[in-house]
Amino acid sequence: MYREPDFSDPRLVAAPDCRFEPAPADTVLPDGFTSSTNHPTYVKVGGRWRMPERPRMDSHLVWDPASERLITKEFRLVKKGDLVATVSTEDGSQGILVWDRGFAAEVDETHVDEAFAFMATEVSREKPVNYDALFREFMANRGDQGCIVWVIGPALVHARGRVAMEWLIHNGFCHGLITGNAVGVHDVEAALYGTTLGMKADGSGAAGGHTTHMRAINEVKKAGSIKALVDQGRLTSGIMHALTVTDTPYVLGGSIRDDGPLPETIASALEAQDAMRELTVRTTMVVMVATALHSIAVGNMLPTFCTRPDGSIAEITTICVDQTEFVVNKLKDRGTHQAFGVVTNAQDFMRLVQLELADRIR
Amino acid sequence: MYREPDFSDPRLVAAPDCRFEPAPADTVLPDGFTSSTNHPTYVKVGGRWRMPERPRMDSHLVWDPASERLITKEFRLVKKGDLVATVSTEDGSQGILVWDRGFAAEVDETHVDEAFAFMATEVSREKPVNYDALFREFMANRGDQGCIVWVIGPALVHARGRVAMEWLIHNGFCHGLITGNAVGVHDVEAALYGTTLGMKADGSGAAGGHTTHMRAINEVKKAGSIKALVDQGRLTSGIMHALTVTDTPYVLGGSIRDDGPLPETIASALEAQDAMRELTVRTTMVVMVATALHSIAVGNMLPTFCTRPDGSIAEITTICVDQTEFVVNKLKDRGTHQAFGVVTNAQDFMRLVQLELADRIR
Amino acid sequence: MYREPDFSDPRLVAAPDCRFEPAPADTVLPDGFTSSTNHPTYVKVGGRWRMPERPRMDSHLVWDPASERLITKEFRLVKKGDLVATVSTEDGSQGILVWDRGFAAEVDETHVDEAFAFMATEVSREKPVNYDALFREFMANRGDQGCIVWVIGPALVHARGRVAMEWLIHNGFCHGLITGNAVGVHDVEAALYGTTLGMKADGSGAAGGHTTHMRAINEVKKAGSIKALVDQGRLTSGIMHALTVTDTPYVLGGSIRDDGPLPETIASALEAQDAMRELTVRTTMVVMVATALHSIAVGNMLPTFCTRPDGSIAEITTICVDQTEFVVNKLKDRGTHQAFGVVTNAQDFMRLVQLELADRIR
Amino acid sequence: MYREPDFSDPRLVAAPDCRFEPAPADTVLPDGFTSSTNHPTYVKVGGRWRMPERPRMDSHLVWDPASERLITKEFRLVKKGDLVATVSTEDGSQGILVWDRGFAAEVDETHVDEAFAFMATEVSREKPVNYDALFREFMANRGDQGCIVWVIGPALVHARGRVAMEWLIHNGFCHGLITGNAVGVHDVEAALYGTTLGMKADGSGAAGGHTTHMRAINEVKKAGSIKALVDQGRLTSGIMHALTVTDTPYVLGGSIRDDGPLPETIASALEAQDAMRELTVRTTMVVMVATALHSIAVGNMLPTFCTRPDGSIAEITTICVDQTEFVVNKLKDRGTHQAFGVVTNAQDFMRLVQLELADRIR
């Protein structure tokens, strides 16, 4: 249950309007600009506290007097003359309040604060994962009750999480997917040739294995697109197939290590970010599996909260699954502090989630 | 299928008997002593090639002319006057043949040898695990068909693998267990107080959590032993309970980080090794989960092969489950090269094994 | 010392010319196309064995009869009508020979092949690193004797390897640098504000720390470029400064997690790959530090060998420094099998290299 | 600077004496017993607040009215009739005060508390290590100014930290060493045969390498002890040699994975703990390198503070060096929350410490 700040607090009442300065040029900010965070934020404009649209961290608050809209804009999207907030404190005293205690009560319950305790590290393979709570979140965000965005790396495909991901897409547990060229390539490779990076499903190598992912790319190129390959009846299983036939939006963000790439891969990092953000602004739950690059990229553009259809504000459930604590902590260290870490193997996580959710929707 | 060396090979026919020298004192070896390996080994004595009893690595081959027995003895057990093999080559030419190609054919099948290939690293979280093959091994060694020895660390107890381990003991998949004081303590703690190291099952902390494991130890001490606590009806669930009521042998090997310790914990490292070895000499399958210390200790005393009841020689299936490749590779680097690595979280591994084996024995 | 294949071998003499087929469209390959590897490769054209230009893996061999050139082209650069090699064997029998034994002798020296040995894992934090050999390689490729390309991640900047990198650039040990936007940003942040990601050099946080990297970007944007900031006398230390004043080429490859980005960052993954490849085709030694993404990306486009000014063929020394074995093994698993792994902290590696090389050039 | 609790606080003045109950039997505690922590602790006895002798965690406070001594005793050392504290709160209200704010001011300085910040994870390979502060601590505890206890694992020996450790012992930076059998064995192996676990110093394997560590053990056994081998002029370098000739106390704690063991190795885990504790009760600085088992064992018996010769109370500097954050966090999760983590390779850490300390004492 979200708790608003107390706007009757005299300090907030007395606070001035937020100061805005025009951007001196396209993609250049005025001195003293404010950088946004992923917490709920209130900005005083015209004597009224309002929340900016499209919240995210590492961006900038732009006020448009004409439309009376307050928008969170990335650096690269700022235009000459845009009115950018230039306030250095976050306690409301200069017209910007970063509110990190809206969900505080819920956090407190799970926390015993003693001078001496074992197992105080937040993310550890040695801590039990509350899978029941996790499955409840999946159920609560299924179908039209939420918007679950998956962010996945290629290990999920290599290590046989592919079947589980396919099942989740078909059963209402995936409303959007963000990944890279490699997942698309190896998923198609698995569908066409039964290997990923030349490995068979039992982990052994196939003869000539180093060429099969290139052949997969070429088949897509010959067809013209993944969708065309599906329409021709040649791609009949896997993640890309499931996304295509269920019309689930996805982004393949390009990177410097891409082979091919596939026609669907967005080569420009900036255009890929735009496409990714269209998914993150409507998400209610995010599950990141086995990818540092995409998890941190998505974490950067992900608020800690969302506005539910009924207008209420709720936390975005953010799960980060990785083989090591390092990636989870790195994600947190890049500002996505709200992420709940599950330190395990992608394959086993996906298999467990499929088995246990199948049980719950039977 | 094990393939014996070809003893008609002229070089083996021509080889002299193995040379033995008396140990100059208790726990002192003659110069030039041979160190054993975990491979099948043949020693020429009286013109005949024979395999030593109780094979393991880092030990010594002792010939007793009186009883006509050839035994693999640990350094610490060698007595003054024991006749110790003193041969430096392993190719048979001096009477000792280390035979590492008895199971070679089986290895070759899974291996494509190309000049250039992806995914050539042996142990990687990114490789699919052939779980079907793993479950087949469990089924083939279940009940009186084999002897499955588990080697586990405390993470398995903290992270809720405890219920799965209990189930495995009750269902014929555990014929012996090797672990340390901590597993005993935290398992009893979980049974009596619902926490492990003060953590509740959902990962949150309990008030006063840093004392509960000490209380668990004290309850055992007051009763006199774990078995007494079971007999009094006070310990009614968990791993130690299951081992006790099914009469499954176990070893709690002492270490310098033990609290308490429990009465069942063997404080002497040397006596603990003796007890552990009684389990390893009859094992047909070993599963090591989430422990470097115990895995390497057991690996040291574990041959790569066993003699089946019908006298045939078979490989010992050796599975090592850990969160990182490092522990698996370290185990291999200490000589347990035959270990198959499963790089995952102990909790998820145990849960999956339970779910899928339950399906198979239903 | 490189050893050529024996072209008088009757099988090679009898081999037919390599078969080429035209690409059916831009960025579409003919069926049966060959994928290249990073080993020395010989292709029979017009009865003569020749090596393709610009060798790398995962690319395609294109023969241009007009210019009589044989070029290794990436998938995305193949044009309609390009004559692409379509041969499936690599043993020379169809006109393509992948030669992985040119440097075999050197490998053999360091390798004892016994049935049973400890420490057989190739990459391990527990193995001693032959730093003396490493320093000899640095000295042998210094200045105009070679071309050392560095591939680095932001941890190197955060963790105070920055001063060492600066020193290496100024002292002839860096002929090119490949990295991403973050290294540029945090290096400028450190120069202007004394923090990286808001951390001070002693690891503690600075007030308002989450905005300083954005301020660094804005200062570059206001100046117009990193070079302009240097020319204005405002950027006076660090990696980007050293690269600029020594005129050392560098590539900042864009990615989906970039803030800003800096004007020098190449947003298109494909254009970034082109720029990176111009560095990799002339390298004689590569040092990758603390980056999975860039290391694998560079590894993909890196042959195992180079042609020295005198026409001789030599191995490219490829060093991969990372905190975990995983990244080194992943790099190898993606085909860069020749990488020598140094499993350590980036900060300490850089500091040691600086201290010991400074000693050698004093 | 240590700050005592304010004993004039009315709640502390009003607090009753601590309650003590007799132990019902040897190594059995009275119900409701108190478990100690590693923080400074005050116990009210006879109306006076006093600190127990020999503080450590996971132990018990025993009051001896005859000698008027209050001692921290391990579970296993408690005798029938010992008067054991039985108090459940730690805020002083029942006569026991756990005081975790004695050094609080020093902690605060390094900490910026903001709602949103990057790099908030405590232990990370990505954070700069304040080596200057570390070297200052070494200098401040050198020679007769302090007592530096090292706790090391075998990776330090394999990976060439051996020369640095030897240097530190000879130069006043090591007043005690805690390790296991393996370090002793491989250090002697290196001195006698130039290998560790059969690896040569450049990381390559030696022929017959799997037997050399057994030969090292046998040479010690033949001599009778490590000291005898030194006295005979046969052991002339390395860690064990340096410890012996400088008369520096050490403990080789036995474990279930020991080969041999060496005569100096204490096979009983309980006796080894006793010997280790004699070192930890007088330490002023602890450096743990590359060992989980020994670090946690020592951490368990290590208070966070010591009493300086002048009677003042000071923090014990506790450094934990490991290749991964996991071991540092595990150590903290087992209660050694005060440990400062250095996430790096043992070899490089030791080499850097030697180079930079040599500079400072020149």
C-alpha cells in the first residue's frame, strides 16, 4: 500500500516552485541540472506538487508550459530550449521531493534489526528464496492483470530454459521480452537444427557445430524476417515462434558482439533504448534472467513503481536471476536497488517456474 | 563396459614383479615410494597382475606376503616394516600399470574433436545439463541396486533443500551421508525452532536469531545424542531424523569452525577420514552438493570405479553440484577428474531432483 | 616459429579448387556457405593455396576474380553476387585447409600429459601466472615493434587502474583502445570531479554522487567533444586525455546501457564493429581487462595470428584479465581459445604491470 | 577512539545484576543461556559493569565467584557447575549490554546516506580499495607495536605469494600464522622440489607431479619435524622456514582432506581451536587470504576489538582477501561483520603488499 508524502508538512507548503532553465542546445543541459532517480518524485509547479510522466533514473525533468506536461526525458532526447529542472536537493526544500518511503512499511516487516546477526548480506546463494511469494506475484500479474516483462540472456536458451520460456509466453506470463540478437539466433538455431552454439541438448557437441548459428541467421535472412519464417511454416517452435504467434512485443537490442545480425535486431543503441522504454513504462513486474548487459540497461530505465489501471501506485516487482551474486549486486549498484536476487542457474529456475506455475493454473 | 588391459602384450609379459621396500618406521615411507591414483591399477606380484584392495589416490600399495593381500594404505596407516611399492613408472614396465582407458569408449561418444569449436570448456553454467541421464543413474542405483553416498554442505539446509534430502533418504536414494557438524546443527535447529542460522524459511531473520543454533546443540547435548532426541519423540523431522529412523550410516566430520560440537561429530580429522572411507569403499554413485571441503576430502579417497556384486568393474558416477564452476574445477584439479559438474543452486537442484524422481517412482 | 602445412602432401596436391557461389542478395549467403575460424586458413584458388586477407572467425570467404583478392567478409557486408566459399570440410580435401598446428611445437613444451595429474584445469585462480613471460611480451611489442590493443571495462576506471592505463599509453604500451561509453564517462568524471560513479578514490561515496557522471557528460557536450575539452585545457588527466594527446586511436562502442552518450560513442553496433575491426586487423598483442562484452566482441574479430612486417607469421598474444574464471572460459567458449587467462582484480593487475614495466624501461 | 557506554544512564543504573545458572553437566548449558557476540560487552556483577575476559562470539559468559573472574568460554569447555549467564536481552536491561556503537563515529565519516546512490554494496570487486590506509595499518602494527595474525590458504603458496609471505615474516609484519596442513606441505614441496601440487612456478606441470607433495611429507617425517628439517640444513627457504627461524608461532589445523599429515598438524579440531585461540586473543590486526574454512573459523573466535598495552580499547583491523565477494560476505554472514573485503587474487595482493611495504621501510 503506497503512502503519499504529507503535503501539509509546513516545509513542503513553504517550498518554492521548482526552478527550470532552458537547454542551451540539443542534447546539452543547463548547468546545475537535476538527475532523476527511480523513486516516486514530486515536483512543485505552479504551487502544486505533481509527479513527472515516464519516470526513470539518470534522466531529466522537462516542463512544457504549453501542454502543461512534466516529462522525464533522457539526455539524448533533450532539445534546445527545453525547460530542464535545475535543483540540487531532493528533500522538497527547493521544489523537488524524492520520496523513498512510500513502501517503507512493507520493507520493515521482513527485517530484524539487531546489533549482531548472521546472514545479514542481502543477496546470497545461501539464503532461502521465498518461491511461494514469487509464484504469487506471477499469478497476480498474469494475463490482463499486469504486464510482465522478461529480460533474458542467451544462457537461458543454451541451457534448456527455452521450453519453459515458450510455455510462459503461451500461458499469460509474458507480456513483453527484451533481449539481444544472440537469443533470437540461438532460439532459431535450436528450432531448425537442434543445437545452440553447436551444442546438442545433452551438452555434447555436434559435428560442424561452429557454423550452425550462422546457418540459422541465413535462413531468416532468406525468408526476410522471423515472422516470414513462421508464416512459411518453417519456424514452428521456440521463443521467437511463441512471441510471433501470440503477438507479444519484443526488442532485440543490437550489440557489438552480434553475428548477422537478424533483421529484427535494432543496430542503433539509441533506437533500441527507445523501443525498450516503451515496454518498461507499462510494466508491473520484471524478470531478468542471466544477462548483465540487458538487466542493467533495463534497470536504468525502470522506475521502482507503477500506476495501476485504478490510478493507485504500486511497487514494480523486480526479480533478477543470475548464477552469481555479483550480477545482482552490480544491478543494485547501478541504482536498481529494489531488485530481488535469485542466485541460481537459469535452466533450473525456468524449469521450476514452469513446473510450479503449471500446477497453479491447472 | 570395462575393458581390461591386454595382458598378453609382450611388454607387460616381460615386465618384472613390482619392487617393494619396508617402511623404516611407523608413518614413514621408504624412499622412492609409489603414490596411488584413482584409476584402475594393476600390480605384478609373483608373476601375476592383481588389483590392490581399497583403491584410492595419494596412498601407498602395501604387500603382505603372509596373507597374500595387496592393500592401498594411507600414509598415516603405514606401519614399520610394511612392504611398500617403490616404482616410479605407471606404464607397467616396472610392474605397476595405471589403466586409464578402461572406460575410454564411453567417453569418446560424447566428444567431437574439431580444430575449432565453441563451448569446449568442460564445466560451465552455460552448458545444458543432461538431467535425464542423471535421473537414470539415480534410478539404477536406488535401493539394493547400488550405494548412493551424498556429500553435502550447510547451504543445502539453509536454502530449503532439507525437505528434498529427507525425501531422498526415505525413498531409497541415499545409502550414506558425509557432512560436517554444521549440517547436523542447522538441521536440528530447523526441526526444533524453524530457523537455520537464525533465518526463517522465507529468508527473513528471526529475533535473537544468533543464538538458536547454540540452543539446538544444547538440546542434543541434554538428550545425550541425536538418536536419543529422536527416541524421546522430540526430533521428528529433517535429515538427521530420516537418517536415524532409516538406520542410514552417516559421518559428521569435525572441523576447526565447529560450534558445540554435537556428540556425533568426530573431532579427530584422522578418525573422521577412517569413518568416511568405510562409506566410500562401497559406493557406486556419489553426489556432492555445495561443499568444497567435504567434496575434495571425499574425492581424495574415492576411486573412479567400483566392483559390482557380480564382480564386474563399473565406473562410479560422481556428480558435483555447486553454485560456481570453481569448486567443480578445484575438485578436478585435486585429482577427481571424473566428476561431472552441475553448476546451480543447491536448493533448486534438490527441489528438481525430488520432483522428477517422485514422478519416476510413482 | 610458425610451421606451414606441407603442401607437397599428395592429398593437398590432389585437392580441387575451392568452390564459390554467388550471394543471392545483399546480406544473404548462398546455401552451404563456409564459416571462417580464427586459425590460419589456406584456400585453393587457381591451383594455388592462398591465405585470405583480414582473417577472423564467423565470417565468409569472398573471392573477387577482378582484383584477384580473397577477403574474409562479415555476414552483414556481403553484397549480392559476391562469390562466397561453399565448402564444408576443413582438412583441405575440398580446397579449404584450417591449419591449427602452425604453432603446435610451442604448446607442447609446457604440457605434461599423464594419466593422472593435479591442476589440469586450464584457467584457475590457483595457478601461478608467469608474469615474467607476460612482461617480456609487453616489452617485445612496445613502441614501433608491435601493436598492443587494450580492451577495457569500467571496473578498471572505478578501481584505480586509471593511473596505470594513463602511464601505459604515455610509455608506448598502448597502440589502440577499445571500450564503451562508460569508460569515457567515468574517466572524464574522475578528471573533473574526482569520483567515478559517485565514489571517491578511497571507495567512500560523495554527496550527490549519482549525478556526477551526468555532469561529466554535459561538460563534454558543452565543449563539443573530448578533444575540444582537452584543447580548452579543461581535461588534463586520465585515459581519454592520454589517448587524445598521444593521438592513439580508440573506439567507444555504443550499448543499450549508455547514458548520454558522449559524442565520440558510436551508437550503431555495426559501425562500431567496423571501427573496432580496423584496430584488430593490425594488432600483434591484445590485453582484455574486466569486460565480458567487449572482450568477446573483440575476440570474435581477432585472428590467432598476425603477419609481422617482415612477412613472417606469428601468434597474437591474447591476454584476458578478469576477476573470475568464468569470463575467460566464456571467451574461450566463444572461439577465442588462444586467450591466456589471468584471474585477478583489474586494479591490482594494472598496478603491478605499471610498477614492473616502469622498472624494465627505467 | 573508543567511546564507552554512558553508565550514568538511569536504565543502566537501574538494571539488575546479570543472572547466572549452573551448568547441569560438562558441556551442557543451563536453559536460557546467553550466547556471546564479538562486540564489546558489559555484564553487571555485584552492581558493577565489567567486560568479560577473552571475548568472542558463539560462546558463554561464566562467572567464577572464587576468583572473581568473568570469562568467555566455548561450549565444549563448560564444566558441570560453571555459572553461566542466562539473559536474553542485549540492551543492558537484564544486566548484559552489547555495545556496538563504541567505534560508531569512525564508521560514519565514510558513509553518505542518500535515498538514491550508486555502488551501495559493501563488498565489490568494482570498488577501489584504499590501499594507502591498508599500508598504514600494517606499519602501525609492525614489530612490537602490534600483533598481526595471518590466516592463509594454499592458493597463496601455489600462486607465488610464498616469497612475499616469507618476506613479511622476516620484516616484522607477521606475529602469528594460522593455516592448515596443505600450506605446510606445499611450502616444503616448493622448497625441496620447486613445485606445488606438481606445478612449476610458471604454471606448467612437472613429470610425476602428483607424487611430489607426498615426498615432501615423507622428508619431514623422516627428519621428525619441520624444525628438525630446518636444523639439518635441508629446509632453507619458504614460509615454514621463516616461521621456524624467527620463532613465530603458528598453527596447522587438521582437516578431513589432509594428506600425511605433517607432524605439526593438529589432528583434533578441538585442540586446534584451542591453539588458534591463543593467537586470536592477543591479535591487533588479522589478515585472511584465500581461505574460507580458516577465515570463518578464526572469525568465529575473533572479537571486533582489543585492549592495547596502555589499557585503551581499539578496533581489530580485520582484512579478508579473496578472489570473490562470496567468501567475504560469507565471513560477514557468519558474524565477522567488521571484516574489510579486498576482492582480488592472492598472488597479486601479496606481491603488491611486499613491493609497497618494502618501499615504506627502506
